[in-house]
Amino acid sequence: MNDRYFAMRAHFLEREVNGECFFKLKELEERWFCSLKNVKRILHQFEESGRLTYLPGAGRGNPSKVTFRHPFQQEVEDFMKDCMENGKLDQAAHLLRLPIPKSWIAKVSSDIRDMFGLKQGTESKDVLHAFISRDFTTLDPLKVSISFEAHLIEYLGDTLVKYDAGEDRILPHIAHHFESVDERKWIFHLRKGVYFHHQETLTSKDVSYTVERIKSSGDSSHQWLAEDIDSVECPGPYKVVITLKKENPFFLRYIASPNFCILPSSQSFNEEEWIGTGPFLLKERSENKVVLEAFDRYFLERPLLDELHFYKVSQDAATIVDFTVQNPPSEEVLSKHELETGFRFLMCNMRRQTVIQHPSIRKALYHLMDINRMAGALGWEHWVEASSFVNTRSSPQARDPEAILPLLKEAGYKGEPITLYYMYYQKAFEVADWYKRQGEEYGINFVLHPFTFPDFYLREMDRKADLIFMGEVSSLDPHLSFLAAFYNDTLLFRRMFPLESLEWIDGKLEIFKQEEAENRELVMAEIEAHIRENNLLLFQHHPIKTRTFHPMIKDVKFHSFGHFDFSKLWIPR
């Protein structure tokens, strides 16, 4: 009942005056997902418990009225105190998902940190809690295209081989040894005693099943990883022979991708009951919470943390807690900064027949996108201007605001609405709103639309969006990530670049795969130049990630996709 009560109070907050609020019962029907009869019953229960006074509307269509007994802020603080004293983490997390004022959250932030810190339980169990400010999306390795979920999959599953970013080479993993018979045939010798989370041991049949699952998945975002595989043979339980249709120097890097993690052949994949061989297993999965537990039978080093709890909360609450410890000896908090291996951009949807098709419009939008002016206006402390997928190839780009009006005139633009989509969180709105205001000075009519990650997967916005603010983040293998950006048809490059450009890029990528590392960089630069010259997307910046944590937490290191390496975190006792 607390969930419904606080959801109602948060919904009524802006119109509440001196504890009173007028409303229509239908609002609570929709808010509580129940019938009119149940809404009335619940309101009477709240009245009986002394929380409010309920006065039904006099006559059909007239508003009802509630009078709350206590100020909402006081109730929030009292409830958080009760949750802390009694360990009600799930109930506290529900409250933190509601749109309550940031100042209230900040006032009880120390209590929240104590509650959701790294904890040592009665059985010396180390549990780390973290917040995420959006809906969880798919954990299917064939469909995942969002960096956080892709990062979680790296802990749930393992691949035949592993990419070593420091040495830029492929190392054995589930396969303790691998060799190439010729340019098209690869032999993998599997470790014995590799256990899945459901306690079955991994054999060659599981490798064959995984390859077939990827090859036969028609709607997969990552089917391209297996498209060169011609056949898989299993001469023995710990030997796998993979034959390719054609030579592919990137093949080992393909199968080192987390999307190629080996799954058990004994049961169909179910992302609600994720079964892999990874260092963590999926203990709990709900709409608002994901729990990973260390896998004691992991074939390599067991994680030092016992559990990871991820709670969905509001964006304001997510800024309060990152990685802290329970009952810290001081209020000192450390920050770790690192340049993200990715970039933010404004995508131009070249698949819609709109004004965006005109090259002069896109040139005008380029000159309007002055990232340094934007950063100054929005009060950013750190940023790195982008003109490439990676910082090392980026350089400052000249913008000329005097060119905007002539370019708009050249395109024949007369104020037609241009739909501009942005991610549904505050910082993304600030960027979109700044760009909209800049456009208004030149008569550009941007119409803003927020979207969520589920919207991103559903692709409904492909038919409506002219421009989309988005980001791309690299895994530990930057060259494989570059290929994935264009081969993964869930990402915007494949969805919105013009077909003739994609055909040209695909040709360059075939050359890219055959080259040595140094020459691959040249091909990447050539593709990026094509993107810039045609303004297919507008490069913005390379974000600098800042994570806060208590100094007692040790070995805090960034891993793939700009996230912490959870398998290495620990706390001295």
C-alpha cells in the first residue's frame, strides 16, 4: 500500500495547496492500474489509517478532494528512516523512483548512502548496490545494443577466446588452445570442468548450439558475427572445428565479442533465467531491479564481491549514490575521471524524405552545432570536442555562424518543423533545448521529442525523427566496435545513413578487415571523413565519465563501455 500512497502524493505534489488536492478518480485508476471500485476502497483504507481525509465529488463529473494529514516531505523523510532502520531496500528504491524534489533526496542522502552502500552481511557477504536511472532493457546477447546491458552480459557469459586490449591480441579463454589449419579452418580445444550456472559442464555441443543460434536468428542485431561460418564440427566433447566460407582475419575477434558467449544446448535461452558460465550468475531480475551473484564454480578467478544489486530510481536519486560503503569512517568520497571510449552525435535521418535530405540544411545544422559554445552555456566542467569516433583522431572543427542563413536560403528552407529526438533524461534535454534555442535565432523550427531505450529498440521513431541526439560507446576492442557500429542494424548508422553511403562504407570495411592495425586506422579515418563531408551525423564531444566511490573500495578501474570492472572491486576488512 505504501507504493500506491507515495505514487499518489508524488502525482498530486504540484497542485497540492496546504495539504489539499482536487482530482478525478480516473487519474488514480490509471496511476494504480486498478478499477474505480478498488480506487475508492484504497482511499478509504488510507483514510482509516489516518493518512488523509477523502471527500468524494458531489455529483457525476465533479472532482473529489483529499486532505493529507502530514507534509509530504516529512513523510518521505520518516519513511526513508524506517526503511533504513529495518533494511527495506526495495521499498526505499520504489520511493526513489518517484518524481520527488531533488532537494528532499539530498537532505536524506547520507541515509540513502548508508542503506545502499557496499555491505557486509552476517555471513561476511560483500554486496554492492548501484542505481540506474532508466528502464532495464534486453539481456539477450543476440539483441543487446545498449552499453550497460552489454557490460552485464560480460559478467554472465564467457567466450571461446578473449581480446587483450593492452597487447591488441587474442588470448585463450574457454578454449585453452586454438590453431588455424589454413585460412578458413580453425580448431578449438576446450577446457574441461567449465560449469554453467545450472551446474552442467560445457562441451563442444554447447559451442555448436551457440553458433547455430546466432546464424539462424533472423532478427538478431549480431548475426553478422557468424555470417562467415560455414560449418561447425564436434569430433569430441572438448574439440570444435569451425570452417569459414571465406578468409576473415577478424574471425577470432568476432568470436571474442561478448555477444558470442557460449550458452547451454540443454535448454532454450531465457533472459529472465540467464544461464551462462560467467563469473556472476543472474540471481534476480524484475522490472526495477537486477541482482548478480558471484558464481562459486567459475573456472577462473572468483569475483571478490559476492553480489551486485542494481536498482532503478529517478534521475535525481541516481546522482546521490554511486559506489559507497556501509558505515564509512568518514564522509570523504573519491572521484575517478576517464575519457569515455565513445562520442556523442546528432544523427541525420536520411531515410525520410524531408528537408534534412538537402545538403545545405545539414551544413547549416553543422555550423549551428558549436560544442564549445554549448558546453560554456550549459556549465560543463570537462569536455573534448569530437570529429571522430575516438579522441585520438578528433580535432577542433571550424564553425561559422555567418554561413547559417545563406545555407538555409540555398536549401529553400521556410520554417518547416524539424523533429528533434533526444534521450529521456535531464542532461540530454538541456542539450536539445540549447540547440532548439540556437535554431530559433535563425528561424529553424525544431520540435523536441524525448525517447527511451525501449523506444530505441522498437524503432517507431525511425518514421518520425529528422534528427536524433545519441551516443556510441566502444568495447575494449575499438576496431571490432567500429565494425559493429555499421554492421549492427539496431544502431542508427545502419538505420539512417543513406543506402549509397552504406554500400560505400561496406566496401571500405572489407578492406579494413584485411589490413594490419596501422592501416585500419587510415580506413577508419577515410570513412569518418566521408561522414563529415556529407554531414550524415554531426560530431559533438567525447564525454568524460566521473564515478564517485568511497576510498575504502579498492581496485576501482574502468572496464569496457566506460563502466567499472565489478569483478575486481573489493573492500579490506
